[in-house]
Amino acid sequence: MLEQTLAEVRARVAILEAALDPAHAQFTGRPTWVGPTARRFAEDLSARRVRLRQAAQTLVSTLEEEIHSVPPKVPPSTARR
């Protein structure tokens, strides 16, 4: 069950991580908007993209840690509690 959840989270995280890629590519590729305001916008966009990716990876890491902390099998005596 947790393994299936992890697979689903990984798939959704991949979508989140790529969410800002088109805008980022547009602003860091060929100049579409220039000047100090454009530069600040591009820097802010890049920073937000990094934070989004870090947050998404934190979700995956937290779930992986939780899965690894759970024993593969629970003794019947513990399961009855």
C-alpha cells in the first residue's frame, strides 16, 4: 500500500517539478523581455522553480523514510492490538 502511494507521489512530483519549466525556459532562453524588471522576474522565477523542486523532493524523501521505517511484516501479536 505505501509502495503504491510512493509511486503515485513520484508521478505527481514529476509533474510539479516540471510545472515552471516552460516559463523558465522562455525567460532564460532567448530574450523576450529585457531590462532590470525582467531580470528580477527571471531571477524570482528561477528561485521559485528551485524551491518548488526542493519541496517536491522533500515530500518523496519523507515518504521514502517512512516506508523504510516500517517493518516489512508485523508480528501477529502486534497486529491484534
